[in-house]
Amino acid sequence: MILVENMTKKKLVICGSMRFVDQMKEWQQKLESDGYEVYVPTLFDFHKVRDEDGDLERFEEIKRRETKNHFEKVGFADILLVLNYDKDGKKNYIGGNTFAEISYAVGLNLCHGRNIEIYTVNPLPEDVPYHEELKARRVRQWNNSLEAKTR
């Protein structure tokens, strides 16, 4: 079990594309069994509202609400774990929202004295314009027994 100084479980927040909902569930189960207190986004791929229902207004409303809810989780995290699997032909994908969540954690660390550790399950993507920012923010690769590469 992973403990912090006050003998409580470390709070770990999982981030990533909502296309990785199944992987989020797997990681949540594994990490909870390892002793972490795990928080995930609402495990509902709300992109279906836009893509299948064609309701852009409702999609944007849900996205704003869920983004706020997840940022609140990041705000009390000890660890941020980014699921950066391949998506739509992009290797080790980290999208805009996930980059924003990483940036928020970094901002909390720099400006509010937090010490949120930030990890990815796969190496950092190299073909994104913010690769240098991810490296400079000390985003590291998670070393855990749940095989990341096969997802």
C-alpha cells in the first residue's frame, strides 16, 4: 500500500481521452488493489452525444461540466496518471484537455506549493508541438505492472 505522511492513501487521478474508458476502468481497479485512492473522469464517452446524436450544444455543455469536475479532482491529487495510448493514428496521444489537466497540475505545483507527481503510461508523444513543455514539466513514465504498451 502506498502511504503519505499522515498515513492515508495517495490520491491518484487518471486522465486521458474518453476513448480510453475501458483502460481507465482497468487501471482504476489495478491501482485501487495496489492501495491508491483513485479518481477517474465520469466514465461516459460523451462524444457520442455529438457524433451520434448530432447535439453539439448539449455536447459542449457536458464537456464544460465534466472538465470542471475533473479539474477539481486534479486539485486534490497527489499523482496524475495520463493514459496516453495510440489514438486515430497518433502514437502515445495526449489531447488538448489532457494537456490542460497536466498544465493545471503544474500550475498548482509552481504557484501553490503542491507536489503533484505527473506520469504517463507510455513515452511522451514526440510529434506534438508541446513535447518540450511536457519534458520541461518533468512528466515521467509510470513504471507499474499493468502493461501499458499493449493497450
